[in-house]
Amino acid sequence: MEDHTAQHKADSFSVFVLLILLMATIMTVWALKKKQIRTIHESAMSIIYGVLIGCFVRFTPGEMVQNEVVFDPELFFYLLLPPIVFHAGYSLNREYFFRNFGAILMFSLCGTFLSCVTVGAIVFPLTVIFHDSLGKFLSIYDCMRFGALISSTNPMAVLALMRDFQTDPDLYSLLFGESLLNNAVSIVLYTSIVGMGAQSKLTLGTAMLNFASTFLGSFSLGVLIALITAIFLKYTTIRKYDTLESALFFVLSYSSYLIAEGFGMSGIVSVLFCGIVQAHYSYHNLSPETQLRTRELFELLNFMAENMVLSYLGISLFSYSGHVFKPLFVLWSLFAILVARAVNIFPLAYLYNFVRRKNPVAKINIRFQMVIWFAGIRGAIPFALAMQSHSSPADRIILSTTLVIVLCTVIAIGAAAHSVMDVLGILETASDPSGMVTYFILFICSAFTASLFHFVDSFCHASFLGSARI
């Protein structure tokens, strides 16, 4: 009975911590918007607040409280991720999305695969050179697995700026669409690689076939559920009862994710295309009250879920007790993802422009390519994938490296986004030709990262190539 009471108190405390973080983020975002400060994005503030709370929790007595505020991947995948992905599809500008669908598909399918292979190929030699500290833990399989999960991007800060300044809709749809499908492809690719590792007899051809069947099956399921919803709404009178109509729409949309996951497919692909088709067909069969309610509901759920996830990430830096930091591997991985992002964007954009050379308007110019490359922020999905398995030393190295990369890219790229896009002429504001603001912000973020490594290394009494445990 006492253990149950203690567990109940710990659960209440963890929920209370998340609500405090969400409230602090809301108030900060309001202040930033009121002062028109654009160098700090709400995602960065959520993470920073999470880091501060995580540091406080880490040094408070009682392991039960510390264990309760650790990031839970199951909570993320089944409760927080579906409304984020569905809102992305439901609020999508379908005209520009499908006008650039060829480029989006190329970047998300071919580009994610290239990124995965490039990251794996760059980090693996490091494990060979430093065999004692890295190689005995990380195999080529682990490097490819890491390449698959870290190839998932979420350019929330750049997209928020583009929405505020109403920039080129083609660039926005390219970046937004590529990030959506990229997340789905990254998850399926990671699952396929993990399957290859679990089944030694599984060949590359079989893995690619599983990848294609999973993607197409998930796509078909999402579209099917959305069409069923649209037909039911059109030929019934449930619209007379707007509360029931809203509830049914929500449940059917959410079921596309759960059914796909239940049958071993990709829930994120299913719910994404369910949202797109729901917006195209079902939305027009809803009553005016339900149309407004669903828009506002999913926008609210998206905001709360995104910031709760990022706060969780910040907390996990200190609250999770199994971290194994390899600072050299982290720095080399940061370099690898920059190269991999370039391999993803520039060659494929050149190929796309060559194919569309007779239509200059449809080409992706170099400024757009630079923005797409720069916007490669890593979000919560890589960390959630890494958290699914953290029993072996290789798993914990990948988990800790992924967490640091997510924190660094969200803070650094989010802070520099306004200045970089201003220098490239994407934003219609007074330009900063020298780019000094950008360099200053990057310097501050680099100093923050270096200080973080120094603190972790000093706190754990580890060498530069040794493991650092928190």
C-alpha cells in the first residue's frame, strides 16, 4: 500500500512538472511574440526549461521521482506523435504540396536513404580507429542503425519563421513535405535495419521489399479510413449532432495510426495520409461547427504535444541514469549529419533541375537548396527510436549521442534561422550582408555545447575518448 501511494505521488509529480514546463513555455512564447524576438524559437525554450528541471530533479533525493520523468517512447509514439502528424497532414496546403510532390518524394525517399548510408559510412571508420573506446561497442550494423534514426528531421523553427513572414509557398511546401515524409521513411528504414539485425538470414532484397510493402500498406490504410469517414459523413445525418460528429471524426482519424501499428505497419505514414485525405474530402462533409472545432482542436493538440515532447527531451539529459557519452563520437556525428544532409539535398536537387530543365519556374534554386540543407534540425523522433532499446552499451551510446545532437541542432539552428534566411534573401526584412548576427549566435551555441561537454566530462571524471555517465 505504501509503495502504491509513493508511486501515485511520483506520477502526480511528473505530470505536474510537465504542466509547469508547458505553462512556462506558453508565457515565454507570448513574451517573445510580444517583443517580436525571433532568434529564440519556442522549441528551444521548451528544451532549455526541460534541461533546467532535469538538472533539479537529478540532484533531488529519491530515485522514484527521477525514474518517473524519464522520456517514455511508448507514450510518445501512441499518445503525443499521432496528433502532431495528423495536424501536419490536415493543415497541409495541398495545392503546393502536390505541385512539388516529385521533389518531396525524391528528397524523402532517396534522400533519407542516402543520408542513412552517408552517416553510417562516416562514423564507422571512427569506430575502427578508436577500437578500444568505440569499436568494441559499435559495429557496422549499429552505425547504419544510428544513420537511419538520425536522418529524421523536423525543421520547426525554420517553418515557423516562414509562416510568420509568408515566404515563397513552394519553398515552404518543399521543406514541410520533405520533413513529413522523411520522418515516416526514417522510421520504416530504421525498423527494417533492426529487422535485418534480429534475423541474420534476412537479405537486403527482402528488407527493401519489406520497406516498400510497409510504406504502401500504411499509405493505403490511411487513405481507406479517410474515405470511409468521408462517405459516412456525406450519407448520414450525424452532422446534426456536432459533438458526436467531432468525436467520430477524431476517433476514426486516430484509429488509422493504431490499426497500422497493430498490423506491423507504419502508423505515422497511415495517419499522415489519413489527415491529407480527411482535409480534402471529409472536411467538406462536416458541419461548420465541426469544421472550426476540428481545426482548433488539432492545432491545440499539436502545440501541446510538441512542447511536451521537447520538454521531455530536455529533462532526459539529466534524469536518465544510463547515458554513455563519447564526446568525440558526438562531434564526429554532428559533422556526419551535416555532410549527409548535403549529400541528400544538393545532388538530388541538381538531378531534379536537370530533369525539369525545360521548365525554369519549377527548378529549385541554390538559395532554396541552402535553406533546405540548413533546416536539418533533428527532433524527437530520433530520440524516441533510440529510447526503444537501451540495454546494451551500443544502444546507450547511440541514445546519448542522439540526445545531444537533437539539443544542439534545435538550439543552434533555431537561433540562427532568422539571420541565415535573412542573408539568403528568403525573408523580406532588412538584410544583414555581413552575417555577423548569425556567426555570433553560432558562436554562443558552440560555447554552450562545449561547456556542456566539459561539465559532463568533469562531473563523471572521464577522459575525452572515455565514457561519461550521468
